[in-house]
Amino acid sequence: MKISLNMNSQIPLYQQLVQQIILEIAIGNLRCGDQLPSIRDMAKQTKIHLHTVHKSYKELQKKGLITMKPNSRAFILAKKSGSIDDIELQQISCNLEQLLVEAYVKGISEEQLRQILNQISKKHFL
């Protein structure tokens, strides 16, 4: 698993790490039972502070995607495709709505959004 963080991004580093791990799960590079690097090892790999990695792992745990074991060990708990529950679907819908409203405010057209979505889908899911 290769994690690449943009230190100049407006997206906080812990969120970037969460997003990249979720993406690795979504595309099948990380599967249920796989172990993530320890917090210390991930901090070294990504060159970010231990507390930042810990915050990312806690967020993933809160989302139900990993479980934390003693000694900073984390394991993937990702569900099989198609097993999303109503609450998770509602949360994803809410997140997408926020992004769409932000895009609309910034002047991005519906067609541009469709193109972006198609590019992302082709890149990661096809």
C-alpha cells in the first residue's frame, strides 16, 4: 500500500490519510483482515506526526472500517460490496450533497461534475 499525502493541500493530513485508506479498501488493495502499518510505521512512511495517524485510524474505526488492537495494530473490517446499511448510505449521500453544493457555489456545471465522476469511476472502479 502506497500512501501519498499532499502537504500543501487544504484538506487536513488526517483526512487525506483516511480518504486514501478508504480508496485502497474500495479498489480491493486492502481486504477484510489485512493489517495496516502500526501508527508509528505509518507516521514514518508518510512523514506525518504520530497523533495525526492516530486521529486517522480513530476516524476509520469510527466509520467501522478498521478495528484497533493493543500496541497500535489496526486491521481492516471492510464489508463486502453491497452490504452497506441505510445509515451508511445516508451518510454518504449527505457527504456527496455537501460536495455538490460546494461545487455549484464555485460555478462547476452539472456536466463538469458528471465528467469528474466518470473519470473517478473509470480510474478506481472499472
